[in-house]
Amino acid sequence: ALALARDFGPAVVVAPAALRAVWHTATARAGVDTPFVSTESLSRPALPPATARRLADARFIVLDESHHLRNPATRRWRRLADLARHARVLCLSATPI
């Protein structure tokens, strides 16, 4: 995922907040400067300005635990769908759904 992010960036990683440290370590090891946005933050009524900028600038989105965004009736799905219109998206999940 990070090799693709390096090639197709600017990129952003969207994943559950519990995985922030894992992604921080992985991006540091890979030498890929990729910001992290929590899946949960996409559900808030308004995104923090820095988060909104990161997502708007992204041309590649790594969506980890993508099964958390499978319901089009949610705010997080709609927000990501809007952003994904301008980016390539790599969906990752180990959950067989």
C-alpha cells in the first residue's frame, strides 16, 4: 500500500484511530510521508481544517479496514465517496465481508 502511495501520491491513509500508531511506524519505516485520517473523524459533522485539506489534496487514498465504510447511508461513507471522486482508492481489509 505504501509503495503505491509513494507512486500515486499525494496520498493519505484512512483507517480506524486504533491503527494510527501502526501506520505511523509503517510510513516512517517506508520513508513515505503520508498523513493519517481516522475513519471515525469522517463521521463528525465537520472535519478539522487540517484533515479536510489532507483529504482534498489526496490523489491516492489507502483505506484500511475498508469494511467500516460499506454503508452508503452513513456520513463517513458519503464524505469519503465525495473525496474519492478525485483520487484512486486502495481498499484493504482482512475481514471477509
